[in-house]
Amino acid sequence: MNTKSIILFCLIVLMPVGLKAQQRAEVLMETSEGNIRIQLYNETPKHRDNFLRLVKAHYYDSLLFHRVIKDFMIQGGNNQTRQGTPSAELLALKDSLNYTIEPEFRTPQLFHKRGTLAAAREGDDVNPGKRSSATQFYFVWGRKFSQRAIEFIENRMTVALTPEMKEAYMTYGGTPHLDGAYTVFGEITEGLEVVERIQNMATDEGDHPLQPIMILRTTIVREQ
């Protein structure tokens, strides 16, 4: 199954119930490894609107993907990885980013299938409410699971996996153990091969890419 077929399956077969007929905001993320086009879910309005606000302010422009784990995910959005001097607009915005976002878990409609966009956050020990970071996000890659492996994972999860979720994880891959713990708020519609390429890149012991991988710019293609 090629990447185009995977994306088509994600958009048509696995599209969250009730979202097929709705317009969804779209963002183009241009990176040093290629372009990624993203749709944001209407069922997670707090995360959607926050992400759009940051894109409008060009917050993500010139940041690095600072954490990359093969067969798992790629993460970005850390202001400390900015390359170059921030504009006055970004400096003003930085002072207003000391917040977290209420989780918007929408399983089983929205889950960690390959190609989804989710919000990073602090761990449960300091963040029992599972509130999302204001700026940091990750794209899911994950891996494909056997039926036995999926059943083993499900027995240790706090949420049940539907037959559709299990089929997606076995056929296309993802990170099921994150369901019900991190907010999924969008998905890739073009450029999944870029994520595949990045997650295969060499990293150090701290999961930092040895070669800088930059988000060049982000733009809103459709607000809604």
C-alpha cells in the first residue's frame, strides 16, 4: 500500500463521524525536508484555534523539529530551537504563551493513527490534568501491530479500542498507547512521506536530530 492510498484511507474510511460534510481549517507547513499539509479537526476547537493563532503570528517559522524517535513520532514547536532573530511580533507573542490547553480527548472518533497531529505536554507527575502545551506538537508515525499485540496493549489502556481503530493500527500503524492521554487535533493530508523521511533520520542519545530539520514557514490555506 503506497502513501497516497494510506492518506486516502485516513481521510475517507477513518474520517471522524460527523466531520465528512464540514469544512476544516488547513495549514501548509514548509520544512527543510518537504511540505506537509494539515487539516485541523473541528471537534477540538480549543487546540484548532490555538494552532491557527500561532500560525497567523508566524510562531512556527524557523523552529526545528527538536525531538525525533524512529517508529514513533517527530516533535516541534519549542521556541528555544528558533533559528535566527525573532521579530518584534514574535517577541510580543512569547510573553503571552505561558499557558496550557484543556485536553480535548475525542476517542474513538479521533485517535493516534499514522499521520495525525497531536499536542505535546508535560508528564502526568507534574500535569495530572493532561493539559496540552501551548505550542509544542507532534506528528504520529508509529508502527503496525499484529492482532495479538493490539490486544495486549488494549488490556493495559484506559480506553477501549474499536474494531475500526484496531484495523487502522494493524493495517497502517500508529501509537495506540497514547489514546486517551494526549489530544489529537488534526491530520496530514499531503506530505506523509516527509514525516517518514524525518523519523528515519539519525539522532543522538537525547533524540535530537544530528542534522537540523527546520520548519521554514507555516501558512493558513483555509481558515474554515
